[in-house]
Amino acid sequence: MEILITGGAGFLGYHLTKRLLADKHKIRIIDIDDSNRADYPAEVFFQKGDIRDFDLLDKTAADADIIIHAAAALPLWSKKDIFTTNVDGTRNVLEVAKREGIERTIFISSTAVYGLPKKHPIVEDDPLIGVGPYGESKILAEKICLEYRQDGMCVPIIRPKTFIGPERLGVFQILFDWIESGKKIPVIGKGKNRYQLFDVDDLVDAIILTMEKDKTLVNDIFNVGAKIFETVEKDVGALCQSAKSGSRVMPTPASLVKLALKIFEKLKLSPIYKWVYGTADKDSFVSIEKIEKQLGWQPKYSNAQSLIRTYQWYLDHKDELKNKTGITHRVAWKQGILGLIKRLM
């Protein structure tokens, strides 16, 4: 099949491309950032462009069989760019799919649409109350998907937990840097809360099922996340133990740390945004029963296994990563004031 991946140069897009090429599909990518173009083989059609550019998107999508819509403006972007990319861009993608008669469009949403619920596990029909522009924009984008689904289109919606794996940097690079340096790892609160993560390979498996299974089964909304996960203290502790650097988990007073991070964020001194520090001391996990039963999907990796294999990839490639910073998940984020705090730990 001919598959267009929006945001194909991102963390998920990179892993999707590798897997789909191995499965003998033809791949097209459209992405606003082409700095990683050299990572892709010559047979991948790579279009540098913005999904907010309807004409370019339409041209790139022509004759595609499936669109995997993974492009998104992340929380570190400006509020305007988040809404125009995640909402207007999604409408563009679906309108192009409708115009071109594309078989199905798979939308990669986020569990950020649930906000900070008190009930766990979270199921797909729980209330949507997004935190910040990113979560709010994903809710609006999902509503657009439902509009086009009502017009007879097949638009599976996947809501992944925060996913990691080889090539994942961003906020996790900060954690890995501190662990490699043997520093204490401050967790917000006591670390007794259960926080579900997810492995990118398991997410790719879920996406492929929505490509291949019957439309009557996939034209739905699915939570995805790790099946096996412990408390923050245990999962991060397992990573520290595996690293053998002397690093260890250190509980902190949640209210004081959250206040400090909120101030640092407003002053643009820290890359840690509200969704991260706002949920870090809370239970945060979704039910994956629906996709297990409906599509037969089963995740392979636990939280701890994903953290450890991502950290090992970081160690193996850290020399290549020096002096590369930005605001995507495939590069390190500038630590800002956190770099100073690291020296004190």
C-alpha cells in the first residue's frame, strides 16, 4: 500500500517508517522539519511542508491508500501554532482524504484529552477535559475526526500514553542525563502513584492493526498504553538500578516543587510544562481492554523495560547527540535552570 505519514520525521513517524518499509509498503512523509532527512532511505518520498498548507498537503496525498496523521505541534510550541496545527491541520488532512477518496485516515491523538481525572483506569468514554492548549487542541481535533466519520469515512482514533523507546529524547533526555551522572532523581511527591508509559514499538503494532483490520472494527477510539507498570518510585528505581551509576529516586514535597516548576515555566527557565508536572504525582493510567478485545492487540513491553531500553539507546548514541537541541522528541531539550539544580543534587 501507499501510505502517507504526516509528521513522519518525528519520533513516532521514524519508527512507523522503518516498520512499514520492512512490511513492503511505499511511504510518503510530510513534515515541517527536514533536519533528519538523511535518516530515511532514498525510496521514502520526503516532502518538507506544513499540514496547514492545504494545496501542498493535497498534492502530497494524491493516490495514497492510507494516511497516518501523526503531525502535531507539541506543548513547547506557541499557543497559536498548537491550535492552528493540531486543529486546522487535522481538518486539512481529513478534507484532503475525503477529496482524494483515501481508504482510511488514522488519527494519533493523546491521553492528554482526559486532563487530570480522579477515576482510574480511564476508559474511552470518560469525560474529555484537556490540560493546556495541547490537550484542548487534541479534543477539538478529535471532534473534527468524528464529523468526517459521520460522513462515512473510516477515521480510527488512537489515544496513546506518553511513549518512549530508541530515539526518544526530549524530557526523557534530561532524566537520562541525570541518571548517567549519578544524581539523585527528584520525583514530584512520594513516587507512590502509578504512572503508565508506553513503548513506541507497541504503538506501531496498534497502528498497523487499525490499518489492517476490518473497517467495522477499527472505526472507533482506542486507549493504548503499557499493560505492566508499577509506581513511579519502582519504575524509575528499576531504571536507576539497571544504570548502576549510583543514581536513586528522591521524593520531594509535591506542592512546593509544582509551584517552583510553574514559576520556572512562566519565566521560560525550564522546559518542564504543565502537563508533565501537573500529572507527575498523580495516578495516570488508562484501560486497554477495548483494543485488546476488539483488535487482539497485546503490548510487549512494561514501563521498566521501555525505560531501560530507551536509556541504553541514549548511552549508545550520546556522542552523536551533543550540541543538538530543539523542541521535538527526537532532540534534547535545553535544561535551563534544571541544569543548575542538577549540580546541587
